Amino acid sequence: MPTDLSRLCIHSITTKPWPLDVAIDKFSAAGIGGISVWQDAAEAIGFQRARQLLEASPLEVVSYVRGGFFPHHSREARQRALDDNRRLLDEAASLGAPLLVLVCGAEPRQSLTESRHQIQAGIESLIDHAAGCGVKMAIEPLHPMYADTRSAINTLGQANRVAEAIGHEQVGIAVDVYHLWWDDQLEEEIRRCGANDNLYAFHICDWKVPTSDMLLDRGLMGEGCIDVPRIRGWVEDTGFTGLHEVEIFSNAYWASDQDEFLQRILAAYRQHS
Amino acid sequence: MPTDLSRLCIHSITTKPWPLDVAIDKFSAAGIGGISVWQDAAEAIGFQRARQLLEASPLEVVSYVRGGFFPHHSREARQRALDDNRRLLDEAASLGAPLLVLVCGAEPRQSLTESRHQIQAGIESLIDHAAGCGVKMAIEPLHPMYADTRSAINTLGQANRVAEAIGHEQVGIAVDVYHLWWDDQLEEEIRRCGANDNLYAFHICDWKVPTSDMLLDRGLMGEGCIDVPRIRGWVEDTGFTGLHEVEIFSNAYWASDQDEFLQRILAAYRQHS
């Protein structure tokens, strides 16, 4: 288990009730290593102010969340998505974030095959812009229960195939235990991901038993059935030295006292990660 | 699309408000080819009566649902599960059902690896009894959102590996579009499943967008985002000549008029399967 907090990063959405400036203060005071910044949180306080506060803090900016959503029926909508992603890459650079996380998207009115083609084409068309910004992109495979509208990339094996087909250092993968824990191929695919230098980010939380909401009922590490330390071990066996990002969407936790919740995150990280 | 109903089978749970005797009457009158019988439905009217009604009907008994749930913490609980499965195999035989569908189970307090070992060992220990009954068993890979408590077998690739490791004609696989539609390896794994003579059953329904309940909000074919005809094509390309089993758990449909619902099933089968 982690003995210090230097490799702990928290996503701003995890403590969603806190404005970004408050989150930066609280996370800094707690002594954690990093923060991943969600777009709406930065936009709400302004990108210039967000950058100043982040630069003045001891926090490492780990990633900017989230781009993607490439598949659409119409060419115009796909073009708008690319424009949005270029703006997000610019924003990531302006905040000093080295990585944009991609929730790749899915369009239920077209085939998964078509959506997958549009995802790969979309990512490829952003590579030059991303390189110009100095921002890498991480494909985040999402749990198959999100294959209808959120992502047509649903296993690490599939994400590996896409990243390898693209074959550019600007594009890697974010491994999130919530989306991938169930997969009997996970250890092997993590090894493959690392061996190809595609393992760019590592997200943690837990799968509650039972889960009451498909989107907003994630648990703290140790609260559910995911063996986070085991998966972290596989990730670190590849040579991954990045931060461990706590990304929790939870109506229950958002409704609770956020200072107490932060203390629970630190305890869960120390004991169950 | 199917032009007649001879290959349409409906699971008794699909029209759950109807007792089994009513379902047998209604399905027979509708001219469909078969029925898959759930344990509680048969038990409620008695196995002897159920058998008489099924024998007197024109319906083919396609499968008996459901055995499995092998993983447990204690040896005693695992033994009870095996006893339960032997009883279910006997009941299947008594109803004239040639196949017992296995929802393999998962125990969230132990590792998936351990649960998977217990699943394979459990199935293997039932083979002689199943052969004696003349009843085959079908591993049904379940959607990864059920990996916590319902099944640690979550992709067709994984089910193929387990069935191939067991390597006995008494054990095959049930392919259900609801659980497997999202998988980018599905076409390939269906081909493999068929090539190894492991494709024993084919279940259909649809994934609603949005899905309001993780268990009880399945849709009729055509109502969601699953390309059922395409997957059926892959299944039949392997030489599969079995029935197409409609298995829908839906609070909304169960609350509706079941005669009207049956007509909707027939229409959905003709137009969207």
C-alpha cells in the first residue's frame, strides 16, 4: 500500500461541490501530489486564474478531462467535435496539463464499427495539433455498459489495438480500474500496453456491490469488489511511474461534507490502493 | 428478417405475469416454435403438470433456466450449489429440456480468478450427471456490469476459453446479444464458438438508450442499439440451426397487458431480428 501521498492525484470532479480554487487549496493542504482538472471546473473560475493558482500550488497537473466524443451521424457534428477537441487541447496546454483524456464517444443510431472508424479518424486528425500544444492524448476504454452513448472503446485490448494502429507517441491510453476490472485479459493487456509505451494514466476508485446507478455511484477504494492493489501492481510492473488518479462520480459523496470526504479518500488510498 | 415463427422461442420469464400453463397456451396459439422454461415458473404449477402441458403442446422445449452460481466462499456453499445444479439437471430432463443454461455466478468477496476456478471446477463436476440426464449445459457469458455478483464469465472469448478447456460435448455456450453486443471481438468469437461446436443457444432482445435499470429494463428487438440481425447472421453463418430465444426482463413490459406484449414480440421478431 502507498505510504505517502506524493503519487496521489484527485480529479476535480471527485469533489465536485468545491470550486476549482477551493479544491486546489484543499488538495495542496492535504499534501497530495497532483490534480486532474475537469473542463467545467476550470471554465467556471477562468483559465487564466486556474493556471495561476495551479502554478502557485505544489500540485502536479496530471491531466485535463475530457475530450473525445468523436462519433456522430453528420459530418458537421463530427467537425464540431474536432473543433471542440482542438480547443480542449489548447486549454490543457494553457493549464500546464500534459495529457487530455479522451472519452471516445458512441452514436447508438449507427453501427459500433462505424463509430470506431470515426473515433480512430478523429484522434488521428488531432495529432498534429496536440503535438503543437505539447499535449498528449489518452484513450480511456470505458465499461461496456457505456457502449451505447459514451464510448465504443470498451476493453483495454481494444484500446491497445487502436493505439497501436495509430502508432504515434502523441496517443496513449488511460487505464481506469472501474471500467476494466472484470476483464480476464486485463493483466495481459496491461503488460502489452506498457510494453508498447502506451500506458499514460492510471485511474482508481471501486465498484460498489450493489451499484445503484450506472453513472453516479462509484465507490472509494476498498468499498467494493475491485482489487485495486493487484491491478496497480500490474500497472507498476510495466514501469509506470505516474500518479494514481482518484476519479469518483458519486451523488452520495457529493452530497456529503467534502472535507470529511477528502479525509476518507486519503485513508482509502493509504489502506486499499 | 424471419418470415415465419417456427424458429421463435420465448422464455417464460419474458411474460412473467403469465403462469406457465397460460404461457404454454398463448405461445402455442401464437404459432411460435418453442419455449424456454424458467425454474420458478415450472415449480409453481408442478413439474409433472408442466411436462404434460409441454408434451401436449406443439412447442419445442428449448432450454431450462437457470443453473450455475458456482462461486462461494465456503466449501459447504459450493457443495450446495452443485446439489442444486444436479436437481436442476433432473428437472430439465423431467421437462424434456435438452439444455440447462448456466449463469455462472461471482462472489465479490473473493478474486475473480478464484471465482473462475470454482466455476470451471463446478461445471466439470456436473458433466457425468448431466450426461446421465441427457441434458447439456450452456455457459452464458454475462455483461461485465454483472461481474460483481452474477457471473465472472463476461465475454464470449472468455466463455470460449472455458468451454474449450473443459472440452466436453456436454458443455457449450449460450450467446445472448444483450450481454455481448458491444464487444469488438464478437464476430470472431462467434465464429470460433461455432467452429468448436460450442454454440448451443442464441438469445435476443435489445439494449435501450437510455437504460434505466441494470437488470430489469431490457428492450424488444428494434427498440435499442443492438444490431440483432447482424449478430444473428454471424451466428447462423456458423451453421447454427437452433431457435431464437427472446429473453426480456422488463418491469415496464411486465406491468403491461401481456397479450399485447406478445403481439409486440412477434412483430419485433419479424421486423428487427
